[in-house]
Amino acid sequence: MNSHGWRDAETTWEKPADTRRLIVLGDSFAFGVGVDHGKRFSEGIEERAQGLEVLNLGMNAIGPDQELLVLEHDGLRYGPDVVLCALFLGNDFEDVRRSRNGSWEKPWFRLVAGELELVEPRPSWDIRLRTSCYLGEIAYRLVESWAPSRTSAPDWEGVDSTPLVLALLERMREQSEQALARFAVLVIHARPCSGVDAEPWTRSFLDLLDARGFSIIDTRVELSEETPGGTQFHLTDGHWNVEGHRRAAEQVYAYLLERGWL
């Protein structure tokens, strides 16, 4: 972890001269669960592009709601030229529904007349205990069964979260463009698939992104387990392995190069 708290090389807020910056937002796929630092797709992009510095702001167990906050609080301070949001279709639509996730209270957003409204995390006895001192965390482990691991926000209980995810991505793009940065969505699929028949829901959502003019990098085909050669790209828990990260880096780099964003 660097001094800014991210799993990445040490860096500064100020962008070096003659350098372009790309920041990566995302959950455990961006963080690189299961692979060493230096083997993730973010480092792979940086290795392929001269004069490009890639900053990985990935964090475990978050969704587009907290990724938007990462962008607003930290990401834009780095002066990015490109912002890449890694959207995991496996659980991001569930994560944005929650007011508590992974045994921690979290911020969440409601939609009011189509506008995002932030709801701050509420204090709770277990969070106070855990953050009081190390002994508090040890004590919590003894009673953690009394506290839920995750809870849904009242506005999103049993409600389709697709409009919320779209609004969050729209805000990310708007904030990026105001900072004169390009914005793209890296779509990560929940499980290996053939690259031929996407799930109807997936196709529908990607059509929505396309209709709204988002720049989309879809990994469905490139990281299919049925890609010729039979290369396996996933760990047993579903995250990308080293080869999966390498393949994703190649795809993102090719996209950026083709768009002239490098």
C-alpha cells in the first residue's frame, strides 16, 4: 500500500511533466485479489504505453457508488487524462443497494427526481467498537454474529438498481469530462462465457450504455474460457488470474490506442 492508502506504487498528486495519467476505479478485480502487485491489468497497461502512468484506485467489496466517491475525493486530484471504471456485472448492481456491506456501514445514494442524493453511513455500536482500538476489533470478533454482514438501503429493497448504476456512471463521466479527462467503462462479466450468447439482461444493459454514448470495453469475448487455445483466465473464486489480467491489459491498451487517447 502506498502512502495515499492504495495498493499501488508510490506517487504524488502532481502529475509529472510529459506524462499522461489514467486512473482505474473498481472493486476486487481492479484491486487484484489473488495476484501479486505488478501483475494486474493496470500495471500491464502502463508497461505497454510509453509516457502513461496508471494509478490503481481499486478497493475490495465496493460498487459504483463508492467508486464515484473515490473519484470525487481522490481520483480527480491526480489530474487524470483518462478515467477507467471497471464495472463488475456479478455484484455491482447489488453493492449499490446496500447501506452495510462486509460488516461495515457504507454510504449509499438514493435517486430523487432523477438526481443522486448521498446518504452518509450511520454510526452503529459495532463500528464504534471496532474503530476504538485494536482490542475493540478483537472484542467485536467475539460478538460479530450479533451484527449483520450486509443490509439493504430502504430505498432499494426489492427495487431494480439499474437506473442508479446508470446515474452513477453518468456522474463519473460528467466529473471526468469537467476535469478534461476521457471516461470509459471496462465491463467485467460474472463468470466465463462463450462470447457468443450473452445473457439477455447483460445485452440489454450494454445496449443502454451504448445508447447513452458511453465508451465501453467489453471483456466478454477476450476473457471467455472458450477462447481458442483453451487458456484459463480465472481463479477458482472467479477473479482474474495473471493471464486474465494480461489479456485485459492488452484489450484496454488496444482500445485506448485505437481511440487516440494515449
